[in-house]
Amino acid sequence: MTAQTRSLRSVVLASIATAIVLAILISLGLWQLERLKWKEALIANLHERLSAAPVDLPASSEWPKLTAEDAEFRRVRLRVEFPDAARAEVYAGAPALRPDIKSPGYFVFAPSRLPGGETIVVNTGWVPPDRQYHWSGGTREIVGYLRWPEERGLFVSEHDASGAVWFVRDQRAMARVRGWGEVAPFYIDMESPIPAGGLPKPGPLSVNLRNNHLGYAWTWFGLAGTLAGVFSFWLYSGRRKTVNAEAKPSL
């Protein structure tokens, strides 16, 4: 195999490898642009739902038709009756959707009875880590948001040994463990009213989602441009060496 043949083979192999990597980098950049469109639409949708006027809670006959995609974060108003006990507490860090909460604590979930007899779980609000608060049952007119249960992570326990403290916001699992009976497929994140003692503290949700996809896209496109520049310089340098070698007179 001559030197010229070896050189041509190197150029072909390097060109193929560069083309493959360029295609991957450009595809990743385009994917991030698609993610950007999705995130912008999601943020706009959340802003619209969270700022809309509350509507009456849909009738239980409509619940099977509701999905997280078309109904989560919808503001609703409803009349519920809380029991004097039967609560569960969900440990959480400072939540992204509650800017008024700056530290870890617990969200108090409680079953409530609707006028029609159905049971719906309500996240009644946040309490500090010492969990010193006064709970009282009774009937209340509340405003809140429809929320769907979280999925438990592979290495995350649902709850502690007693079932009183939870690490996943899944009202259906709480109902099974705590004996609350059949509950709605969603729960209510309560916005108001604030109880007389201030705790548990409900509150409005706000959109606070990071949107870095444009920066990620520019990173992938920048890497693609850098690779193309390096490859072009490599080809140019190799070509110059070849031309110089051919032009050099033999002794």
C-alpha cells in the first residue's frame, strides 16, 4: 500500500467518523429546540391554568374522563367536610411551585367528604419540621388546584413504618394504607382559606420552571461547528503537506 493510498484511506475514514458525530450533535441541537417549544408551551399553559378563575369541581361522573394532561393545575372551588383525624404528612423540600415556602417541611394530606358522599383527598397546606399545629375538622368552602399523584422512584420508599409520614404524593396509596376507602383519582392542592392558626399553610401555586433548552441547543450546535472547523483545518493541513511534498525536488 502506497503512502498516497494510506493517506486517502485516512481521509475517508476520518470523513465518515466526522459526518456521524456531526449528525449526532446537530440532532441533539434540534432535539433541544423541540424541547424548547414544548417547555414554552407548558409554561404558558401553566400560567393560564394557575391564573384562571376557579370553577366548580367537576361531578364525580366526569372524573374518569379527566387526565393530568388536560386538567392538572385547574383551579376549582368545592365544599368539603374534614374529619377530626385520619391525616397523613408528606415530607418535602422547599417546593418549586410554592415560592412562599423557603425550607423543608411537611404537607398535611387529609381525606374529605363531598356533599354527594364521595371522598377526595386535600393537601391542606405546609407545616414546619416540628409539626406543631392545631388541626380541626369541619365543613369548609375551599379553593384549590387539581393535582395527580406522583410516581414513586425506584429507590424511594412510599412512607415510614407507621404510614403516617410519606415521601410520595400519592393519595390513592395513602387511602389504601390509612383506610380512607375509595378516593378521587386526583387530589386538591388547597389555595385558600388559611386556617385561624395559620397552619397548615395553604397558598397559591406559581410557575417556576427552568427553561435552559436554548442554551443547550447552542452548546450542541457550537460543538458541531467546532468539530467541522477542526476537521476542515486537518484536511487543509494534510493537503498542504501533500502539495509541499510533491513540489519538493528530488536530489
